[in-house]
Amino acid sequence: MEVLVIGDSCIDSYVYGECDRLCPDAPVPVFVPSYQKDNKGMAGNVHQNVSSLGLRCVLKTNNNAVTKTRYVQEDTNHLLLRVDSGEEHIKQIEKISKKFLNRFDAVIISDYNKGYLSEEDIKYICDNHKLVFIDTKKIISDFCKGAAFIKINNLEFKKSFQEFNNPSQEWAKEKLIVTMGAKGCKYKEKIYPVSKVEIRDYSGAGDTFLAGLVFKFLETKDMDLAIKFANECATVVVQQKGVNTVNL
């Protein structure tokens, strides 16, 4: 089995340190860094997780260095500040051929809506491959119609389907997989609960869920089993600091 991941990527950088006093010049904390942990993020994180689960995986993404740097109090894991850079230089994907797409058993679109993929790009991919999984920050509309499955989180679901209440989106009901954090996941009105664990960091959990979902669906062709496995994968990484790759 071989999977293609397409989408925006970044470096997720975590700078851990101590913060035990306020600056004398202004009412802001003084941060003293101790160490830094870097990980591939966004589509890069999906790719790493798919590869870690044992599938051959190709990543097609932006070439420039997009970085999200988080400054974190080490003892409490409290996020003090996030600094993003490089997004303004993302170039849109060059057109890919149908022949290239159909080399793969599944295509994962990991679209963080930073400019690498347009709605037209996503529609083209969905229309030219039989098994496309989408995770997008864009408002869901007909450009996603050709996808096999659409994975979004609860906030994205509300933006796409509750605030806008578009009757023309009825087609999406059979495709939607909605992740709900500690409440689990919802698919076709069925709730898939997750084990109660100590959550240290949600960052990247959606990417891990998506990777686990695709891996298990390709193995079993059973969405019930795929969602349960994806929940297990996400549960593992939320118990760790920062963005992590699942290793079951």
C-alpha cells in the first residue's frame, strides 16, 4: 500500500523554559529558555504518522520554511506565546497529473488553508482519485464533493454546517467524520468515545487521527474499526508534550 499526502507543511518548534518573574519594564513574564524540540507539522506531521504506522508514503508540499514557534513553561506546559513565520511565501501547488495520483492507494489532503491548495486544486484531486480523505480548514462546499471522507473537528463543523446552514451540503452527511476532542468522534450520528487520559497537548492530534484512520481503513475497509484505531492513535499523542508521531 502507498499513500500520497498533499498539503501545507511547517516546522512545529517548541521552546521550553522557566518563567518565574515579571519584567520590570512592563507587566509581562520573563521567559528563560531551556531546550527546543522541533517536529514536522501540518501535512508533514500527517506524513510522518502514516510512515510511522508502516505504510509507504509520499509528501507533496510547499518548499519554503514555514515555522510555528511556541514558548512553553516547562513545569506546567502552559503556552505563553506562539510566533508564526514564512506563511506569506507559500506558493500554490503546481498541477499534478491523473497518472501520478492513481499510483497511490489513497490520497490524503491535509489543507491548512495557507495558500498551497485552492478549492479548484482540491476538487481536481477528488475528481481524479477514488479514495481521497480530506482534512481542510476551508468552509466545506461542493469542491469536496468527490472525496470519499471528510475529517473535520467540531469547531470546523460548526463553521461549515451550523452557522451557514446550507441545504445544498446534504451530500456531506455520509462523508463527515467529526472529531470532538475528549468527547471522541462522530460519524453518521454514531459517537465513538475515547479513553479518559491526562491531556498534555492537543497539538497535532488531528493529524495523527487522520493518519491512523487511513492506515486502518486501507487495511480493513471497515470505517468502524478505522475510527476506533484513529481514536487510539490520537489518545497516545495527546498525553505527550508538543507535536508527536504515533508509535503503537
